[in-house]
Amino acid sequence: MISEWYHPDALKWSVRYPAYQTKPWEVAWMLWKLSSTVGDVLEIGAHYGETTREFALAFPSKTIYAVDCPDNAALADRQHHELPVASRVCEAARELPNVRFLAQNSRSLDYSQFGNVGFIFIDGDHSYAGVSADSENAFTHFASRHGVIAWHDCFPHDYIAVHAYLSSLSQRWPDRFKTIIGTSLAIAEF
């Protein structure tokens, strides 16, 4: 994995409601990246919808697909405390006209419904199997089109497997994955 610079233009993006686990500067970086990305957004692991809301408000012409599964038994054991209350999943963004909320396990998503998606944000199941499944589906989606994948929580950790999974791909795609300095984000462009 190679560290990437934190582009100063990313700091120009303002975050309207900074009250969530994805840090405001991480959301600002993604908003900056989205400003030059063609297509809609797929967010895997919408939780209460705070990041979804930021994407939707900043880009009203883009459709934001928000996916979460409040009864996801496949999550890493130590991640179960992060399961959102079912009635509150994506509540911060559900009523926005450009948000489409899907209450389902991301592993069973039918990506054919996301033909215009150009940006995928993966912040769902942090187990190795979960990160692998979500990532492989995203790789397949971008096999024949341009796009960006961003992962949250990419740092060495005992049960958050984002860093371990992306590091395992270094032989398959050397220099493809980059971490963003000062964040826990990793990205790949296709």
C-alpha cells in the first residue's frame, strides 16, 4: 500500500452535520473526490445515514444508494456493537429525494441496478470475509467502466480487516491501493 497526499482542495468542502464516526475531514476528502467522479454513489454500511446525507446534499443530481443490514449476523464479533437500531438505519438521509435506501446484506446486492454508479464507499462488515465480498463485487462492477472505490477504517487492527485485505491484493494489483494521509481512508481508481 502506498500513502497518497491529502489534496489541499479537499479542505474547501464543508461538512454540514459533522456528528458521526466517519470524521468530517474524511467526508470532505470524499466530497472533493466525488466532485470529479462521474456517476452515482453506492455506500455500503450507511449506518444512521450521516455520510449518506452529506453525499446527497453536496450532489443533488447524483443518486445515492445507501445499503445497510441491521441484523447482519456475519459482522465481525467485535463489530456487533456498531449495528444500528433497525428503525434508525439511514434515518438522517432517508427523506432526501436523491437517496435510495436498501435494507439488505451487501453480499447479496444485485449490482446490475447500479449501472451508473461511479463511486463506491465501503464501510460495512469489517471482517475479512465481509471486506473481501464487498470489494470483489465492487471490482467486478468497475471491470468495464471507470470509477473509484473508497474504504473506511483502513489501518492495521486485530478485527478490522480492511488493511489486511487490501494489503493481500498487492501482488494482484501493485500500486493500485492508496491510503489518504491523516485519514483512515484507502482508495483505488479503475
